Amino acid sequence: MVSSDQRRRQLAREKFERQQQRREQARKKARMRNSAIAAAVAVMLCAGGAVYAMGLTGDKKDDAAPLDLPPSSSPSKSSNPEPAMAIDKKAKYSFSIKTNQGDIAIAMDAAKTPHTVNSFKSLADKGYFDGTKCHRLTTQNIFVLQCGDPKGDGTGGPGYTIPDENLGGLGKPAADGTVTFPAGTVAMANTSRPNSGGSQFFLVYKDTKLPPSYTPFGTMDDKGLKVVNDVAKAGVEGGGTDGPPKKAVSVEKATVTKV
């Protein structure tokens, strides 16, 4: 016959065992939850590394960055209209940039990117790009020199946005959702939101994988590509992989002319 003391000890032991079981179950759930969180973070970091996250992701700015290069600052939708269409939408145009490091000529096809070409011609005709600098160089995962910001810090823009164009122009995305922007490609930076391009653009100096969400609107000539490559070889200020180029690039004059 079980005494009352033995019964109390048995009940206490059973209660302790139940508590231990519940604690172990809680620990297992916590481990599973933490593993899931870690996996999700790893996926995001991998995706960010692939696109760099050019935004890309960092503080958002007005109309910056290729892929999360980082996106630019918190954009509110612009209330200003883009320039009225004033180009020949069937013609080819040349975007010529005279810099302190050398000249860069960019061929543009208005049939593929009429809004972008029209905007760049309107801005160039007003001297918008003159006296600006290429404010950002990336040398890891994403290989671009970013220009077109009158503020020089990635937050500037013309006060309006233009629609995305030619997003399928570089072919079908790969299994990871990216397309290859070949060396020599010139594309619009944006805020990682659709139709958020302004005046900032990036010059690709080495094949770069990015999501197909950046308007590719031009191609550099060999001379211009060499200029950008020389800037890239000098690296980033302070020895990092993303920031102002050590070899500073200033735009002395930019023009857009019909070919």
C-alpha cells in the first residue's frame, strides 16, 4: 500500500517530468523557429549579394541605385510631369559625356526607350548634368559607376520620374530571377519601385547580374568603357567596395544629339 508521502513524491515527480517535457518541446519549437528565421535571412542576404544590394538594402533616396544599389531615399510620388515628348521616337541618339577622366559616348535607341531618351535630352539641353560627379562605384558582385545626381550623394533627381522601359531587352531571366547586364550597358537607377527613375544612371564596366527592373537604355563605346574601367581599377575611397570612386569623376559637359 502506497503511503501519503510516497503518493506526494510520485505526483511531484510526474509533475516535474511533465514540466521537463513541456520545456523540451518549447526548446524544439524555438530551435525550429530560429532555423527558419536564419534560413530566411540567408536567402535575403544571398539575393542581396547577387544584386548587391545595389540597393541595393540601405536608406532610400530620391531616385538612386541599381538594385538596391541601395535604393534611393524614401520616394514620394513626384507631382511634376516628365518633359513633353520632343524627340523622334524612331531615331538613334548619342549621349556624349565629357569628364575629367575622358570622354564617354553612349548610343541610345529612342524606339526602345523613348521616355528615357527624351528625358535625357531635355535635361542635357538645360545643362543639368554639367558640373555633376559620378558619386558611386561598386566593385563587388555589382560592377557599376553611378552618375547623374546633381547633389552628388545619391539623393538627387530632376523632380519627376519616368516609366520603366525595355525591361525585357536583355533576355529572359535566369533561374535566380536575374539577367546579365553586359559590360558597356548603361541603365537607369531607381528606388527599387516600378517607374521610379529620374536622372541617375549607371555604367556597367563588367558583366553584372541584376533583376530585370532597371531600364537598359544605352551602350558605351569602347573608349568610354575603358575610361570607366580605369576608374574602377583605382578602387573606392577608403578601400571599400561601394562608395565614391578614388579616382574622382566629374562631368564637364553632357549633350544628347540625334545621330
